[in-house]
Amino acid sequence: MKTVVTFGEIMGRLAAPANLRLRQVRNFEVTYAGAEASVAASICNFGGKARYVTALPQHALAEATMDAVRAVGIDTDYVLRTNEGRLGLYFLETGANQRPSNVIYDRADSAVAITPAHHYDWNAIFKDAQWLHLSGITPALSKSAAEATLVAAQKAKAAGASVSIDLNFRGKLWNWDSNYSTKELAQKTMRQILPFIDVVIGNEEDCHDVLGIQAGDTDVHSGALDTARYPDVARQVVAQFPNVSKVAITLRESHSASHNNWGAMLYDAANDTPYFAPIDANGNYSAYQIKNIVDRVGGGDSFAGGLIFALITPELSDPSTAVKYAVAASCLKHSIKGDFNYSTRAEVERLMGGNASGRVVR
């Protein structure tokens, strides 16, 4: 198996303990993570090879982030260390029942946000890579980060690697050009990157906010999704960007902050076929019911990591199997504290096979 490369920002995560509100907290739980680092972590935990590329300052907290990614086996040989910029932070308040979770970002002028694209050694980074994964979060940080994301996609394609992107619209971040609204800037920037993408990943809100494509009259806040409309969303993505071979759409039904139903669709453009997961004995879509969420942050990244791992693993690469693997992986992540998915391939395959009881494994 060749290397999967991910590029983006890693931050300090300062989480309020348990379900406390941020204004109640005097001591935070500190971990380190970011969307693309979380994807790399999933791939390594499943038994694959991943390389993480970012820029970090020269101090002890940045070393702590390196320790966190190295601990799961991620290659950090091409992480840039710089004397300019800072370590980004985000503060997390975990919701419960009808109170949603909340994130506050503190990542302006981070090292990755101010590092120009030409500072990265892209030729060396992609010398043995078969895949690059990006997200819509990194280009939201700054003009420099957007340019670096575009160059990364171009260099990966030139090196013969497949490229995926999670649309990941973050309205709180797209503000580096005051001539555009957040959605206008996201659409303008992402449309420059998407011609170099093979696999698009997102949810129903991302497709609308980033591409202006909506699943009919579906209301994501109502707790129910009309899944029959999503193949058309995927077809519209491919119609706009014919280079895209697959479109994955995660299907989250939010009944409360603590209870979500979870599944996904993978559309294969080659045969114009959508594949849903999980499915019941009759082959109909039947979402996982996650009624006691431990931590939903990183759920989408664990889906992306599971999907990439499956697509590059011959025995899992059939679209129907790949989406089942990705959904099972991300379902398990909802039971794990922190951004990284520490589930193993064997655990994911047990859930894929129908073992969802949660009984003790002895």
C-alpha cells in the first residue's frame, strides 16, 4: 500500500470537560487535531500509511502536536517548522439533548495560514503517494492557504495521485476577502480547486453552501432526510465537474445533540449508481441510530478516512463495500473522545457485519 498524503492545519483543541458550558470552565481538556490530521490518523489506525503536511511554529506546543500525530504512526517528515505564525486553537463546548455543541476558533495568522505554497517541497511529498486528501477548511483560512491547497491538488495530479476533498464549509472562517460574502468566497475559491478532484465528500449543507446544489426541499434541521433526492445532488456535482468520479454524501439526522441517525451515500459516476449504507436485510437504507454520542467532532473526518482506506484496499474497494466501511468507521468514532478515530479495521468490519450490540469482547 502506497502513502496517503493529507494537507491542512493542526490545532490545539481546548474542550470544556463533560457537558459544561465554556463560560463555566476554568480547566480545559487539551488535545491536538485538525480535519486532515484526523483523516491521516484513521488511515494509520486501520493499517494504512499516511503522511501529514502542515506548517508549525518552533515551540513546545507545536512539538506536542507532532507527538500526537506520530503516536498513531503518521509520517511527519514534510511538516514545515517556521519562525513565523502561531499555533491555531479551537475551543469546544459539547452540547447535550436540545443544546447544540459550539466551536470558537482562534486561528488567525497561524503558521499554515501565512506560509506560501512554494515553501512546501511538493515533488518530494508526492514521490511515493497514491492519494491526496484536502478539505474546504484550509482554503478558508487565508489567501495563502487557499493557494497552497490549489497547488497541492495540482502537484498531486501531476504526480499521478488521486485527490479527494471534503467540502467542509465553515462559515466562521471564510472572511479573508471582504469583497465577497462567506458563501461567495467559498464558492469562488473551491470552484478553482474542484477541477483537480477525483472524489468529493460532503454533507447536504456543504453541497448547498459551496456549490449551490440542494437536495430538493430537504431540511437538515428537521431530523429527517429525503434520501431519494441525494443521487441527483451527486449527478449535479459530476455535471459541473466531469473530472469527479465519485461523490460521497454523509446523511446525518439530528434529533438532538446526543441522538443522531447516521449513514451515507456513495455515487459512482462510472455506472451512474448510488450506493447507500447501512442497509437492512432487504437492501433498503437503514441508518445507524447513535443515541448516546460521546463526541461527534471528527465524525465526518473519520468517514473520509474510512472511505479513502477502503477505496485503496482491493478487498474493500467496491463502492458498495467502501461506503459500508466508511459509515461503520464513522459510527464508531461517535463513541470516542477527541477528534481522532482510534477504531481498528477489525472493529469496523465487525460492525459492518452486524455486530452492533456493544457487548464486552473477551
